Amino acid sequence: MTNKQAGTPDALPDAVKSNIDNIAKYYDREEEKISGSQSLIELISSFFGSTIYFGSFVMFVILWIVGNESAILAGYIPIDTPPFIWLQGMLGLNGVLIAIAVLTRQSRMTKISDVQLHLSLQMHLLTEQKVTKVLQLLEALRKDMPDVRNRHDPELTAMQVDTDLEAVLGAIEEKKAESQRT
């Protein structure tokens, strides 16, 4: 009996654990590349996306309007009279700051995503090449064994041919252009 319980990290094969470790090391290296100012911007960006910020923001706007309207009703001079020009300015500045913070973070995340997509593409291409080679070796082995009956399998024959990436990309671009025309 094994003490590896299903659904726990201990139950994972060593190869999967190694892959997870490699991915974690990649993310650690990416985190080390972040400058202090980038970290600050990302922290601010994360805060802007929090429910605490959302609630605080809504409460600030409500209190600003209610406070200024109450000052008018009580006979005091309000900080900002309707249409609340100061509030509009603060909201505009807030929007610009959020946009800059989000775009800065998104730019870095896009770079990481591009690297991940490139790595994934490389792994898929390598896997396709390995599978093609295995099929070729299996077919050669089958031909070398006199006891195995010879049969023609057109699908297997097609799979033994290396994929022409330029042709695949051309077909994808052609299909995309075709769908854009319709």
C-alpha cells in the first residue's frame, strides 16, 4: 500500500513535479526582473482592482456629493458646488492613473505571455516531430518483421510525413483572409 493519497501533490509523478518546479523557477526569475518602480505600479494596479478600493471609491463620491449638498442646505460654503468640478477633476485624474497602472502591468504580463506561447509552440513542434519519428520507426519495425502481415494505411502514411509549418501558416492566413472577406 502506498501513502500517496489521490488528489494531493504527493500523488503526482516525479516528471510532473519537476515540470512544476521548472515553471515556478521561471516565474521566480521573472519576478526578480521587476524593478522597484514596476513593483510599486503593479501593487497600485492590484489595489485599484480590489473590492476595497471599489467600495472606498464609491463611498468617497457619495460622501463628497452628500457633504457638499449638505453644506449648501446648512448655509455653509461648500468645497465643490454642483456640477462638482473638483470631483470631476479627481475622477478624471483617478481614471488616468488607473489606466497607466493597468497598461504598465498589462505590458509586462503580455511579454511573459508571449514567452509562454513561444515555449508552448516549441514544445508542440518538438512533440509533433517526435511522434512523427515514432510512427516512422514503428512502420520500419513492422516492415522488418516477417510475421506481421503487410497492409496499407493511408492515414498512417500521411502522419509519417513531417508537417510543413510554412504550408500550415499559409493555410491559416488564407482561411483568415477568406473569413474576413465574407
